[in-house]
Amino acid sequence: MQSYIELTETNRAFKSLGLRLRRRTIHHLRTAKVVADRSRNNKKSEVEHGDDIRVADLIEQLQVRTIELEEANRELKHVSHYRSLFLARMSHELRTPLTSILGFTEIMLDQEKLTEPQQRFCQKIQNSGMQLLTSLNQLVDLSRLEVAPAELFLQEFSFPEVLRETCAAVARQAQKRDVKIECNLGPEVSNIVSDKGRLRQVLYTFLAWAVSRSPEGQGINVEAKLSDVCSLQVKIEDQGEPISNMSRVFDPEDMPRAGKTDLNELGIIIGRRLLELMKGTVTLENCQSAGLRTVLELPAGPPKP
């Protein structure tokens, strides 16, 4: 009996000891879990803190870069403004003596007493002066278009009359190259509302370009019609070489080429911008047989804002 009681007490003692051990084990496990969670949270906080620091540094660098770009943009605007002022003043200073040179050259060419070499020399002076004046006007126009868009002066006028006058103005250049210009107007083409002066400049520019591209003895075909009620379409076809890369024709960065500036190609860049100012477009297409087709489209009425 006594042994049974001792065994029972011993079992109870072992059970109590096991219970205390399990409790201590659970307590230690819970403590270890809390420590591990705190450690992970601390590491996560450190990572997040590091990310915050890097983001702050990037934001600061971006702000500094933005300020630098704003300052550079303001400097570019100042440079562009000063360049425009310089070109405007220089154009005035150069146009006055150029006009005198061209005027006196024209008077000398009208004289019948000049010898053949003298006439040839005067013709070279006149041609060089005209090229210089054309180049000067184009640079001034291009500079003005880059600084600020020009204003349109809309009026109603006869398009067939403007086209005939423009073809007559290009006729002298065409005669030198033995190039013929033929104009075909649709019966519906009559009066339009647009900027007469700028449209005349656009037509002259692309006609002169077509003449410069055409081989001697070839012809240029000009066709004008109303593609719809409010849209005028002008097609100019020449017999020049096809163009492999159309996207580079109107790119100013490609000028000059081979160390020589083509005034007609510089002019079509300005012509395209003037046409866009009038809400018009210009497209170039290589003809199947030979030559290039230039298609000008612009509103026949007041351009929509």
C-alpha cells in the first residue's frame, strides 16, 4: 500500500514536472517568435528607411535637373530672340545695297552699247545678287517662323490669276533651263479665301524647285482642282530624279549637303511651314515612269481654328 502511494505521488510529481516543462517550452517558443518578428520588423524598417532615402535623393536630383533644364530653355529663348533681331537688322542693312546693285545691273543690261563679255559679266552680277537676296529672305522667314507663328491676312481673290502670275514669275528661270510649264485648271476653280501673299510664295517655291529638278528640254505639268467643296488641290509634276527617302526632304538638319546649300530645297522647308500655317499639307510621290509629283492641299475658304 505504501509503495502504491509512493508511486502515485511520483507520477504526480512527474506530471507536474512535465507540465511545467511544456509551459516553459511554450513560453520560450513564444518568446523566440516575438524576438524573430521584432528582428524581421527591424530589418524591414531599415530597408524601407533606405528606400525612402534613395527616393528622396532621386527626387532632389530630378528637381535640380528640372531647374537646369528651365534655365537652359530660357537661355535658348534669349539666343533665338537675339538671332531674330540680328537677322532682321542685317536683312535691312544688306537689302538696301543689294537693291541698288540689282537696280543698276538691270539698267546696264538694258544698254545696247555693252559688249558681249560686259553683258555676260553683268548677268553674273545680277544672278549672284538675286541668289544672295533670295537666301537672305529665306533665312529671315525661317527665323521668324521658328520664333513665333506668323499671322494670316485672309482675303478673297482669284486663284487662277495668282497661279498664272506665279508661273510667269518662274518662266524666266524655266527658260534658262529650257523647261516648259503647262497649267491645267479645273472649271470649278475660281475665287478662294486665303492669304494671297503667302500662297503666292508657296506656289513660287515649289514651282521653282520643280524647275531646278527638271532636266533641260523637259516639261512641268501643273494641275489645280477642287478636291471637294472647301479644299483646293494643286499637283506639280516634274521629270527629275526620284527621291528615295521622302522623310528627309523637309528636314533642316540635312541642309547643306556636300558642302553646298540648295536655295530651292531651303525654300521648300519654308514653303511647307507656310502651308501648314494656312492649315494645308504637302505630300511627295514618285511617279511610276519618271519624276516627282508634289501635291499641295489647302482650304479654299477661311481655315478652321
